[in-house]
Amino acid sequence: MDTAIKLFRRNIRQYGMFIALILIMLLFQFLSDGNLMKPLNITNLILQNSYILILAIGMLLVIITGHIDLSVGSVAAFVGAVSAIMMVNHDMPFLLAMVLSLLIGAAVGAWQGFWVAYVRIPSFIVTLAGMLLFRGLTMLVLDGKSVAPFPDGFRAISTGFLPDFPGEWNIHLVTLLIGVILSILCVMMEWRGRLIQNRYQFEVVPLPFFLAKLAALVIVINLFTYVLSSYKGLPNILIMLFILVGVYTFVMNKTVMGRHIYALGGNEKAAKLSGVKTKKMTFWVFVNMGVLSALAGLVFAARLNAATPKAGVNFELDAIAAVFIGGASATGGVGTVIGAIVGGLVMGVMNNGMSLIGLGIDYQQGIKGLVLLLAVAFDLYNKNKSN
């Protein structure tokens, strides 16, 4: 029991946000008379927050390195506008237009990363300038008008669903099968991780708590896929998010690059003395942010089926809030991809739940601000307590 309590306290950021997400969902499920967990609403929740979750992954890396990016919403809008000009006005194949749009995002990230990493201008100033610059370019490209509609193939990124087995079914069988496969993979990975920890004599939770955790994982995964299968199944954008989360979790936890990013955020001088190329690492983190901003812009444009001058407004605030609520440290060096996703879901569920129960936008903004403030205060409290 003591071991379990110690491990929980050590990972309180991670476990605390999972628990908070579940409690918030249960609260709004009750307050909305059961509407929150309806299959249609859960699917809409995923579609409405997909671009924020994509931005949160990139923003996590930026914040871990001790920087900030205020330009992501404007960059997303700019890339969405350019992609609309290519696809709608010039009939460019959507796959080619997407590749070019991501390259434009990388170029934007390289531009900002150069000023931050090599010229040493604070990221707040550089990205604030970028926010204004790319918002202006978005209006210039679109000439103040919306451009629509996009090709059906491009729209399927945000509005399409995974095909099912042939036949007439009352439920999406492929989604249920994927839930079972994911459950098996999660159990295998958790069990393998426990065996490795035992082999190297690391402290592990008692077996009953570990089995309870596995059971909770399996129940949550299969309940989630069952709810989705009751509507149209897995949205295409959710599959993209799964891939992004898997790739970035692997990079941050299992690669030299990930360790260097954490080292850079923890103590830049010490990291540099240890052989980390801090300027180069900062530069590539901003390039990565530019690519993910472009991807978020494409996803948002595909969902809206139009590029508009007002696209991307406040995206940066939602992404930053998701990262901090998900357990990242305001001083850098701490944070996880899963935490950022959970933080984004907390924000998304709160937005959706408050809309379902009829709270006005003024109350919604105030409550979101308080949640962000409390999350950062909680982080500082834990840091001071550990010291």
C-alpha cells in the first residue's frame, strides 16, 4: 500500500489529470441528462477538438524546451488559406496540395526557429510577431473572403470514417475489433514494462493494483470503441491522432532526440556542456511546430469545408492551456504527450459540457481561465513541496 501511494504521488500529474477527466465527464454526463456520452456527441467531441490536440502535441515540445509559440493559430489559418487557393482556385490534386502545405508549415517553423535559436530573440516576441504577420498574410491571400468548397477526398480527412465489413450491421464491427486489439496490445506493453522494471529492480506497484489498472484500461478502451461503433465507427482523424500520439510518445521516451529535448528544457547550460546541440534542437522543435500547425490548419479547413480569414483564432491559447493542464511545467523540462492529449480532452469536454447545459460563452471563458490558473498553481505547489 505504501509503495502504491509513493508511486501515485510521484506520478500525480499523470494520474491526477486522468482522474480529473473522468470526473469532469461524469459530472457533465449527469448535468446534461446523459447527452454527453451519446455516440453522436462523443464523435463530434473528437472532430471538434482534433486540431487542438494536434497543436497540443507540437506545443508540448516547445514548452518542454522552455519556449512558447503564440503564432500557431495564425499559421494554421495561413496554411489553410494557401491550401484552399491551391485546391479550389487552381484544381491542384489534394494530396500534392497537402504535401506542399506541410512544407510551407516547415518553412514557417524554420523562419521562427532561426530567430529564436540563433539570433536569441525571446520566443514570445518572435511568435507574437509571427501571429500578426501570418494573420495579415491570411487576409491578404484570401482577399478578406472565404474560399470553398474543398474536394471530397480532402474533406474525408476530418469528416470521413473507417469503412466497416461488408453487410448490414447495427454496429461498426471493425471499430469493435480495433478496440479488442488495442486492449491486447496495451496489456502486453504494460506487462512487458513491469517485467523490465522488475528485472532492473525498480520499484513497482503491488500486483493487485497493477491488475486493477489493466482492467480499467481494458474497460475504458472497449467502452470508448463501443460508443463510437454505435454511431459510424472510428473517425479518420482519430486514427491520425493515434498515429501522432504513438510516434511522438516513442520519440520523447525512447530516442536520443527526446532525451535532448527534456535536457534542454531542464537546464540549457548543463545540456550544452553535456554535448546537446541546444541551438539546433531548439530550431528543429520550432520546425516541428510549424509542420503540426500546418496539419492542424488542413484538418480545420477540411472540417469547415472552407478557408476563412478568421480561422485559427485563439487556437494557440487552447493548445497552451491543454499542455499546462496536462501536467507540463511552466519552467520547462517536464511534460508528456499523453498528458497534453488528456489536457486537451479536459478542455474539450468542458467546452462541450458547458454548451450542452446552456452556459454562456462568458461563463465558459471564465471557468477555462480558472482551470488553467489552478493547473499551473498545482504544478508549482508540487515542485515546491518536492524541494
